[in-house]
Amino acid sequence: MMPQINDSKSEIVPRLQGLHLFHFDGAPCAQRVRFVLGEKNLQRGREVKFDSVSPDTLAAATGTWISRSVSLIKKQNMSAEYARIHLDMVVPALAHDGRLYLESMDIIEYLDQAFGGPAFIPSDPGKRQETLALVEQAKELHLSLRYVSFRWSLGRLAMLSAKEQANLKQLAQGGNDRENLVAFYEAFSNKGIPQQVFDEHLLELHKALSVLNQKLGDGRNYLTGDILTMADVFWAMKLLRLIETGYLVSEHHPLLYAWYERIYRRPAFQQEVMLRNRLLNRVWRSKAAVERMLGLGLDPALKHLLAA
Ligand SMILES: N[C@@H](CCC(=O)N[C@@H](CS)C(=O)NCC(=O)O)C(=O)O
């Protein structure tokens, strides 16, 4: 696995010195990278428009990164400007000294190589393999999290109008659409997705979380032992989003919840994941709580599935 340097068509990226992160505060894929930056003591610096090229925004000071937020709510990721930076139109993307790195897993590996601080991929071969296997599993369940959170949390807010879908389709022609945004949004926005599909994804997630919960039964602090790794980073951000969507992790997987809380309390989590995500986090959690009271939402659906 090597950090990916992509064939971006952006004229902006080669001009960026130091670290610049294209990200969104509420996106788990970007939260992973911000958390790692925080753990490595690389501080969030200026907030600038994602496509800013004004001279004072081109260079990040040593030990800091420039925040180039790409709002997924405003669908800025589906703009021509962003599609030239990341051909798949997703966050995150990292620019470092004019080069571009994509894929959160590869970005974290790159940060491990390029900067000091704690390593997120252990050097011990056994632990390394275990870590990467758990990361791969989290990656495979990326689509499940997408289905579950679009169904029970984002809802209509995430649907695209016919015009927006046409725009997305056109932009996707410039790349490979490796995250399948075109097909997903088309089905989600128009035809609807069969309930059975949502249920299957929810059950997949439940199954995986049950196994992780069991793993923690031997008293280990983190998923692969007593050291925080990329596996914890990937899974913790999944749990954050699932909790926002109404998944009662504390009830279904108590050891996993205690593990999540250990990570949640870390200063880098508070600073880099929660600080600017607090408002959205409250909105999602309140929505989920109201739905639960009405017998709707993710948790009643999960209980129903588990009882069947
Ligand atoms: N495999 C990619 C996944 C990136 C991804 O799917 N990002 C999501 C946010 S978590 C996104 O930008 N989605 C845009 C959308 O759904 O419109 C990575 O790990 O970097």
C-alpha cells in the first residue's frame, strides 16, 4: 500500500506549500485524517475557501495545516472546481508541498511516513497485519454506513434534484467515480432504495460491531492491543456517525462503547473532530432521539430486525 499521488487536473494544488486539507467537519472520512493530524500535533491553522489562491493562503506555517472546507451540505464537492482536485468528488484530499494525496487510509499512512509523533500503523508485522485487516473491514463497510446514515439521518436533505444529478453525471465523466456517487444518488433521489437493502446494511454493521465488542472482552484498551492504531481511528469515526444516526451503541455493544469513549475523550478528538462538528452532531442526535420516542428511526428498526 503506497500513498496515492493522483492525476489531479487542479491548477491550485501545485501552488500549495506545506499542508492543506480539503475536508468537511461532519464527514467521517475527513474526521479520521483530522484526528491523526491532531494526534501528531499538527495544528489546524487558517480557514480559507477551498479554492482560494490568494497569495496569503498558499503557504501553511510549519506545524500547522490550512483548512480548506468543502461543504457536503452545500454540495461543493460536486462543483467543477472541486472535481478538478478530487476526480471522485469526495473528501478528504491532502495537499503537501504541491503534491496531492487521496484516500483517507493512504493519507494517514503518508502522514506516518512524513511526520513524527505516534505511528498509526504498527511496525510489528503481526500487529500491522491485524490493523490493516480491521481498516479494510471498515472500508468494506463504508457503503453500509452510507446507506444507514442516508436512510435514517440525512434523508431528504441528501437527495439531489434532477438538475443536480445531471451536473454530477457530467462532472463524473472526468474521472472514474470510484465511490459510485452517480448511481447511488440517482437511486436514492429518484427510485428509492428497497427497505430490505437498508436492513441488510444495518445488520452487516451490527454483526461487525458485535465482533469488535467481543474482541475487547479480554480487557485490551484498543482494538489491536494497548496502542491506538489506524484501526481505532477508522472504527471510532464510524461509531460517531452511527451514534449521530441513532444507533444505541452503549446498549448493543457496551465494551465497544467504553472503547469509543476512551477515544472520544482524547484532546485530538475533542479539538479536531468535535469542536466544529458540535452543532451538526446535536442536530442529528436530537433528530434521532425524537424519532426513537415516536418508535421510528434506526434503533426501533434494528430491534425489529434482531427480534425477527
Ligand atoms: N475511500 C474514500 C471515501 C471518501 C468518501 O466517500 N467521502 C465521503 C465523506 S465520508 C464524501 O465525500 N461523500 C460525498 C457525498 O456523499 O456526496 C476515503 O476513505 O477517503
